[in-house]
Amino acid sequence: MRAFVVSEPGAAGVVEVEPPVPAPGEVVVDVERAGICGTDAEFFDGTMPYLHDGHARFPVRLGHEWCGRVSAVGEGAGPEWLGRRVTGDTMLGCRTCRRCRSGRQHLCAARTEIGIRGGRPGALAEQVAVPVTALHALPGTVGVAAGALVEPGGNALRAVWGAQLSSGDRVLIVGPGTIGLLAAMFARAAGAEVHLLGTTAPSLEFARSLGFRHVWRETDLPALPFDAVIEASGAPGAPARAAELVEPGGRVVYIGLAGSPSLLDTRVLALKDVTAVGVLSASPGLAGAIERYASGAVDPVPLVAATVGLDAVAAVLAGDRPGGAAPKIHVDPRR
């Protein structure tokens, strides 16, 4: 089958590889759609931290945002999965450690991550093998574009849960990228007053096109009390700024990851009695994202700027982005 492989920083392409065979407890999924995200770009340019701490090494087969249809099942996987449309969890724990047994497999020290960590092949390919325990069925009301946005949606939903918003609360979301916009959509669906803070005119205008009225740059951000701030930009200075902007007694959620260390004065948190929450992984939020997509409470599809074939992935990772200002590029591996 055809798969996208990064062989070294800046060197990647589509190669012919052996198709996956489902091991016991696994299924093989025919990939219908996969997303490209910032983590993939970090692998492409060689800055991904896992490459430097031993959790990943080249060559890497990327792709952890995906959906598709089960085409084969391994022993013990359950024949009822055959033919079903699915997406799946990226984080695959050992299933035996204390964290896994308590339902926190996304924090397992020995985890593999599809398309990211531990050599587990990803979904930027015609097929991908996935443990049946990681699967989530997709209802008919969730199409392929939304299905491939479940993984980022789960991350964003967890960020909103971390903010503990009530109807009428005012939340500021820093960074109108895919995660920030999805968090804005989930927060709006929960009845919050959503504000977005960004830096570039196209991204801010795109946020307005989604119906968000309170869209700001730093220079025109109004002096309002924000009950919660979600930092989704990944800018090194943003974590400290988020702590400054949140109302005393409020909550700050950190989901953006900077490429260099971010300095945060914990005296600000203590003296303002602020709760800080970190979010790693979509795992606990996947089912909730699917539910909200299926019900129509949140429609993520406008976030997709274009859908390309595998042969175009390297150019996208190198910065050649087709489409308009929408933040997400999708891949149809069958093109």
C-alpha cells in the first residue's frame, strides 16, 4: 500500500509498504480521511521533542487524526467491527500499569502513539492497524471531514471542560488555530461568552466568519473580567499572559505547547488564587466530541481549508498550504 514516510528532517514522500495485518485484538482500517497537524510539521522539520528524548526515531509514518472503515479484524477483536466506520484514540497504553488501570492510558509511561511515538505507524496511509480497545464508532451523521476532526476535537473539548464554564461565563481563548477554534465552538455550545485573541488578520477574519463577534488583537483587547482563559497558541509568552488576563479565582487551561520553554511566575497564580490546568491528549474527550458533532451542536467541517492526496503532504508540511484561511488541511489517501 501507499504510505507517507518522513525519512529525515525535510525529506519525506510516498512509498510502497507492506499493508498491515491485524494482530490479536487489532483491526485494520481503510483510511478515508486524515488530518495534518502541528505535530506532523515538527517531525518533518526535526524539532519534535520525541525525536530528541528517544521516544521516536526516523523513519516515521505520520498521521494521528483520522477516520475510516474497518476492513479486517484480528483474533479476539470482535467480528461486529467489520465494515463499521470508526475513528480511534491516538494514545495506546500498556493496559497493565496503575495509570492504565485507572483509565489514564494516555499518561502511560510505556505508551505508544499512533503516528507519533514508539514506532507505531500512522494513518497518512491507505490503511492503519488499531487496537480494538482504541476504536470509537462513528454515527452516520458524522461525515469523513468531521470524523477526522474528532481527535483535535477531543483535545479542545477537554480544554473547555478544564475551564469549568457555566452558561454566561466569559472565556478568552488565545490562539485561533484548529484547537482554539474548536474550543471556541464547544464553549459557545455550552452557553459561554467567547472571546478570541490572535495576531494575524486572516485568522481573525476567519474566526469572525464562524460567527464569533469578540475577536481581538493584543492592542485592542478590552479590559474585561475573564472567568477562564484557554491558552491554545503555543507562543512562548502566552502562558504568562494568560495568567495575567484571567479573573482572580478563575481558571487557566494550558493546551498549546511552545517550541521553547515558557516562563510562568507562579506567584501570579497564588496571589490571584487561580487554578491552572494542563491538557495532554484527546483520549477522555473523544466520545464527547463525537456526540456533539453527531447532534449538530458543533460543526467542525468549516475548519478544513482543503483536502489533498498523499503526494501533496510533503509540500503542505513544508509550508505550501492550499485553500483559504481555514486552519486544517485534510488528506484523502486514495487520491
